[in-house]
Amino acid sequence: MVPRHTALFFYLLLFTAEMLIAQPAGKTSSLGAPLFPKLEYVNLNSEFGFDVEILRGFGARVDDARRNAEAAAVAAQAVLLGYAEQLAGKNARTVTAVRLLDEAARIAEEQGNHQAAAAVELAATFVPGSDAVVARLRDAMELIAASRGEGDFLGFVRIANDADRMLDIYIDGNYVGFQYGGDAVVYSTGNGTTHARVTDAFGNTVGEVLFVQPDQTTTWTIQP
């Protein structure tokens, strides 16, 4: 006969092992260099050599649209920038219309938003040289349905901000708020593949693809 305390220890050990197996593994990432320039304080009118301020307020509009993850708004600014490029007969040094359209496509892709993707495709008809952006976006959107798990279950992502700064948080391409250094917040999402991204005030960023199981929480820790 197995002693009572030995049996209890065995069951506790088995229970702990089952809990560890059941919980999805967490991930840790470090902030990387900016992938796209902040434009509010860039003088694109000067870069193009315009005598009048055709692009007055352009940079601030782009920065706001990107922070709010509004793909259609970013794509609309790409159309305006494409007009400026054709008017000037050259591209600006800091950013091009194709690059801006590609950023809009990234937002639509991470959101899995077909309406936003259609807005990007429409904008592309006004931006020469954007065929490759549209082709990549179409390929990505075709894979969206298969990236989610079966059923209408909820999963959860816990983001722990161990960086020494405030971070903007994006879940599946949607802006969900900000976290101060030391904060840890849980966000709900669908089960299956989830795109998570964080960005600081300087544009330093990192994204991660997380596999979220139904009714379970995956932790993503952000380091400086």
C-alpha cells in the first residue's frame, strides 16, 4: 500500500505537470529599430523643392493614421504623396508613395480587414509602381481565414511591458491602447494565429505572431 503522503505528493506532481502542459509557452522580444519614419517634423515640401506648401500637415496626418491603425487613411495619404511625386518629377528622400501604400497594406493584413484591403487596392490605382504591394496584399488576405482556429472561442494575450517607456499596443493590427513601463495587461482575441505589435514614441517597434489556444492566455514580454 502506498503511504498517504507519497500518494499526495504524486498527485500534486501530476497536477503541476498537467498545468504546465496546458498553458501555452510565452515569448519574449526586444524593441527593434523603426520600420517606418515619423513624418510630422519632416519637411517634405522642401525635399520636393516646392515653392508652396502643397503637403502642409501631411506628416502629422500620416503619423496619426498609422498610430490609430487606419489603413484607408494611410492609403489616401499615399495617393496625395503620389500626386506630389508626379508634380515634382521626383521622389522625396524620406518616404515614397509606394512605401506609404505598403504600410497601409501591412495594417490591413494584420487586421485581416477585407474592406481596408479594398481601400488600399483602390488607392494603388493612383500610385504608379504599386503592383507588387497589391499582389502581396492579395496573397496575404487569402491566408487570413486559415490562420484562425476552429470555432468562435476566445483566447487571451497578456502583454508585459518590461521596457522603460510607454508602448502603444496593437492586437491583430488594431490599436487597443497603451501601457506604461511595468504594466501587464490581458487582451482578448480569437483563438489561433494572432498578430501582436508594440511601438514606442520614437517608432521603435517589434511584432510577434502568437498562437493562442481557446480560453487560454499566452504571455508576451517586451524588453528594451
